[in-house]
Amino acid sequence: MRDLNPSPLSIKPETSRALRMSGIVIGAVAVALVAIGLSMRAYSNKDLNEWTTAQAITTVAVVSPVKSDANRVLELPGRFEAFATAPIYARVPGYLKNWQVDIGAQVKAGQVLGEIETPDLDQQLLEARADMESVKANMALSKSTLKRMQSLLASKVISQQEYENRASDFEAKQAQFQSTKANYERLQVNKRFARITAPFNGVVTERNTDIGALINIGSSASPPLFIISDASKLRLYVNVPQNYSAVIKTGDEANIVVPEHAGKTFKATVAASSGAIDTGTSTARLQLTLDNTTGELLPGSYARVSFAVQSTAETLSIPASALIFNAAGLQVATVGKDNKVTLKSISITRDLGKSLEINGLLALDKVIDNPPDGISNGEAVSVKTAKEPG
């Protein structure tokens, strides 16, 4: 029979070498596959790390501060006040007998506004007059007695001492008479204040009393009986930002617009400046005056004041959305050439709504618009290229 399990010695050498080569090729392929897998995994990790790092950097949009035109119109709010206003208080106590004018009435200087009944003052006047007449009679008696004593002194019937005593008594009576007379005249002057009169030409803007009302001597604790205002000429007060305080001068004209006269412009002239900057608002107060003989403008009303000004310094504006308000105050975030953030403190010179005129930046600064919360100095950011409008 034929041997079905040949011995190794019976296998040809060529077959053995082929098997070895196959094993080597298979091993090399396996090693190559492992190397390729490891390489692909390394590249994948590198891409993942780069993507993660890129995602960790905030992308921001930047804007450049805009230079404002040097020749411009500066618009500011203002409020009218009457050129002269006088609250009228009572100078004597009593009861209101009558009033002659009501609110809105045009009055002349010295015109009677009302009258006060003064029963207490009338009684004091009677007493003061009686005291004065009594002292006057005593003074007359002392004077006649002194004349008689002069003749007695000449005939040496009385001594010099007696005469001098009588002369001193006459001088005392004279002084007493002058005192009682002055008191009587003072009460007479007070009695004239029972007629309440207007101090100047104007209009009655308030009446805070009525017939029979108890009247006390006026003070700031009680409302005035009447308020008179002279609105034929008005004062207009405007707070001007510090940047423009040296630009607007006395004598400059301004255009005035009020809501109740839409489409109509009034002219006012700068009459005076406070000459100081308010530390709370960084503004200087200006007083403008304008004629109001027609009565179109009302004291206390709001106005929009426009000045034609030429700024002496470069004014920059940024979007209001770039503003940061934190514990350090008002700031904006800027981006340098190294794409690092720098926070800069600024001050607002004028609020234009969507944009703000500011101090504290340079025209070349790149300002982050809509900065993310928590942005800090030195933080790395990625700048997004702004699309051109259109």
C-alpha cells in the first residue's frame, strides 16, 4: 500500500521556500496595515486638537472709530424759564378779604392782586397811636414846665440842679415820643402790606388762596399767595459737554425748536456761561435769552437747542453696542496686531443713540463690536472679516 502521510523529508525544497516567503509577505502586510492605522489615528488626533484649539478662541467682529466732521451742528436739550419770577407772600397776618386777579391774568407793576383784613394789626395801630399821643402830651407838659423853670433859674428861685433835672426829664420825654412815633409809623407801613400788589409787569401763574382764608406771614414752609412771572423775555438753560465749552461763546446764536410749534425755528443768543464744569456731568451751564413778546413760548417747557460749532479737537464715535460697563467703569475692548485684547477706559462726550462720541481712543484702534461677556485683557481672539455693505 501507498503511504498517505509522507515525511517532511519527502517535501520539495521549492515548496518550503514558497511557504516562508508567503509568511514574510503576510507579516509585512500586517505590519504595514498597523503602521498605516497608527499614522491615521495620529493625524486624526492632530486634526481634533487643532479643531478644539480653534473652537476655544473667540471670534469677534471689529470696527474702527469714525472721525466726526469738524463743522457740525451740536444739538442739546434745554428748558425755558421766565426772565423774572416772584412768589408773593403775605407780610401781615389776617384773613383774605378779596382777590382781584386769577391765573393767566396780565398785571402791571403796583396793581392790586388782593386785600387782607387785619383785625389784630388794626388794634395794634390804635394802641400805638394812643401811646404816642399820651407821650406827646407828657412831652408838651415837660416842655412848658422847663420854660417856666428857666425864668425861675434867672431869678435864682430854683437851683441849677433842679433846672438840669427838669431839662433831662424833657429830653427823656422827647426820646420816648420818638420811640412811640416810630412804632406807630412801623405799624402804618405794615398796614399798607394788607394790599397785595404786583412787583412788576407780568402774568399770574399761580393763585393759592381764596376769600376768607387765614393768612400767615409768608415763609418757605407755606405756598405763596400768588406767583407772578414776566415771560415777555425768556431764559433758556443748556448744559454743554466739556469738549464744546470753549467753542460756544457769549453772543453766539442758537436755533430753538419746541414740540408744540413743529416746523418753526426760534432764535436765541448766548447771554452768559457758568464758567465752571460740573463734576457730576462734565458739562458747563449756558444761559441763553430770547424775546417772547408774542407769548408763543411757555416758561418751564422743553426745547431742542442747535449750535453751529467747529470742534477744536478730533472727535471719534463708535457704535453703542461696543460699550462695556463693569466695575472699572465705561470701557471698550480693542484688538492689537497680535490678536490680543486690550481694554481701554473711555468717557462719553455725546450720546447720539446708536453711536457715541467718546474720548479715550485713537483713530487706528480696532474696537470689538458686541464684545462677549467676560472678555479680559490679554485674551486671544480671532478677528472676523467684516462684509462690505451693499
